[in-house]
Amino acid sequence: MNESSAINTKTWLMILALATIWGGSFLFGRVLMLEWPPLTVALLRVLLAAIALWCFLIFAGKKLAFGNGLIGALLIMGILNNVIPFSLILIGQREIGSGLAAVVNAMTPIWTLIIANALTTDEKFSKNKIIGIVLGFVGVSVLIGNDFLGGLSASAWAQIAVLGATISYGFAGVFGKRFKNNDPILISTGQLTASTMVMIPLVFLIEDPFSISPPDVNMVVSLIGLSVICTAFAYVLFFKILASAGATNVSLVTFLVPVSAIILGIIFLGETLTQTNIIGMILILSGLIIIDGRVFKIGQ
């Protein structure tokens, strides 16, 4: 099947499920940030997700072997794809709602394009990509620039933190191309394990995880949801979609995650988006649609 061909009903349901799950990560993160420090939450996220995936690998009877060269690459991937972005997003969510964080996070594929154009030979800019990138940056300028007009507000810095996470994700996307011939579930487990090893000393150097308040039911549910469902299970579902529908179709999740996060934030947290937030979101999503190229094909 061509990657751009029609998507069957089963795949659409999986894409919608993954978008809802990843949208939920912003909801769960926001709940946890109301009580616990960000690096501690990031550590618990990767630790519990790694444990869940190791259990999955053992149950599935997969070979648990990492070569020496792979271990170093997994460490770098874990830092770029987990440690930095998970921490920055959670830091940002101390000040901004789940919906707004998800909107800013939608810049990830745009940064990936820019970094891939600079560092690779097979992913260069086309007219669609250039126009989409410009629209994306205009959208971010609308979102963050409005807060800067009144000074360097906490909200502006929070959005910049989330934007920093998308840059790290962009580098991770390009770096991760080297793993294309490896078992994706094994790679996911390895990077989350490496992330856990990196996060443990960071947390104890910067925060005091033993002084956090005891979790209530909402926090326990949010922690399990963030780590096991939105991280471990989401990886398994993502790679299942990737195998059946291809990279182009799985990228549709990017368009749906902000919508999912906004709806969940409104329902469970009573969040609202300002008119400026909505305009910024429309610009970013329009840029992603143009980059995708299936609706508007401008040319090479």
C-alpha cells in the first residue's frame, strides 16, 4: 500500500486512539504539576514506562540484547527524546494549561524538517515545506509574542520551555533514523531505560523527591496514565500504526493531538483558550497541513 493511499477504518480508529492518548499526556502532566516538581514527575514517567515495556518484551518472548554501539546511541536518543522534552514540557505546564502546551508542541514536525534539511542529504525543503514552516513560526509568534508585550511573563517563559522541547524532539527525529533496522519496541525500551539512568542523578541533585506530598487518587491515576498509557502503550500503538499505514499516515496524529488535549482540558480541568491561542493554533495546524502536502500540493 502506498503511504498516501486511503486509510482503512481500523487504522483510523488506531490514529484517533493514539491522538487521544497523547492528548491525555498533557492533561495528566498538568494535574501532576499542580502538586509535584517537574523533574521528579519526568523520572517517574520514564521509569514506570520502561518497567512496563520490559514486562511487555519478556511476556512477548523477545530477545533482550543491546550491542555496545547501540547502547551509546540509545543514551543519546533517550536524552533527546525523553529527558529534555519531558522535563521542559512539565516545567512549562506549571504555568500553562494542557491545551496551550499541546498547541506549542505541534511545532515538533516543523523543527524536525528544519533540522533534517540542515543535517541530512535526503530531506530537503520543498515549496510546501517552506510555506508550512513560515506559517508555523507565525503561529508561535502569535502565541508567545502576545505574552512578551507585557514583559517576560511566566506564561511566555512556560511556552518557550515547551518550544524548547519541540526542538529536542526535532533532533531526536533526525537522530532516530539510525534505528530504522532495529526492533522499534526494543529501541523504545532501551531509550526509556537509558533516560531513567540519566534522570535519577539529575532529580536527586536538583530536587528532593522524598519530600513530595503523598499522592491522592487523581495523582495516582494521572501518573499511571502518563507513564504506562501515554508513554509505554502509546509507543506500542504508534509502531503498530507505522507498520500498517506508513510514516506519512501516522503523521496525521500530529494534527489531532492538540485538538484532543484541548477537549480533555476543557472537560476535566475547565481550561479555556483565548482568541489569540486559537489563531496561533490555526496557523500552526495550517502549516502542518501544507507540509503534509496531501491537501495542498504547491510544488517542489
